Amino acid sequence: MAPAPCISGERERRGESSVDDGEIRWTDKTRYDGSRKHALKAWQYSGAKIKLRPDSASTVNDLEFRDYKGGTADRAAVAQYVRDSGTAATDYIRFNRDKMSGRSRAFMNSAAAHELGHALGLCHKGSRVLSLMWTDIASPPITSPQAVDKANYSNLWR
């Protein structure tokens, strides 16, 4: 399958990712461990080029999974990828506890895998292709990278 274009105004860029030297070193300060584990496993499919590894005492933390209270308003995000462009800075995948509370495991897994896609440098995709990277969580939720997501990932990280 061919890569799909980003929605208007977005681009896929290595420089917008959390990737450092072919890997993302991560830490975990979230109550949504099951969804974090799912997302990490989903993006480590056969052929994935970027390694996702826990941070250690001898490495630099690239990404932290964290929770926050973001409210339940319609415009409040379920989860978000927050990029810090500083040198040796830590980026974040943040889960909105107010929006995640009471959701199905599939919904939470979809949110986590989608945000990790952003940490890998992927953009949002339009609704004309079946993609984990849609702007909204599908019903039923898409919980892992689809063929088009893998094509965009491979194109970005070849």
C-alpha cells in the first residue's frame, strides 16, 4: 500500500518525533499501563525500524507517558503528544484521566497507539483511508497501525 497524505496543514517529519538515534527511550508515570504496553507492542511489528525501549540510568529519556486532568469538554483531548524541541528534552504522551475514565480497553488502546504514532513522527490522515492516525477515534476503535500507517512509517524511516 502507498503512503497517504497528511490532512491539510500537517507534515510528517523526523524532527517532530521523539526518535533519537533510531530509538525512543521511554518512562512511565501513568495509570494506563495496559494501554501503554499495547501501544508499544503495536508499533514494534515485524519490519519496524525504530526501537522502543524503556529508559535506563545510562540513557536519555526521550518520551514519558503521563496522566493529567484535562476536563470533559467536547474540545478536550482524550490524549495528546506534546513535543519539547529543547536539547535532550523529554516529550510526553499525556492521557486525560477525565476523558479516559470509564472507556473501553479498545478505546484507550486506540488513543495510546495513535499518540505513539505522533511520537514516531506521523501526522493525521483523512477519512478516505483506514488509519489509526485519523483525527478521531473510530467506532469500533482501530487499535493498531493499519497498512497505510505502516506505509507512512516506512516512508518516513527508510
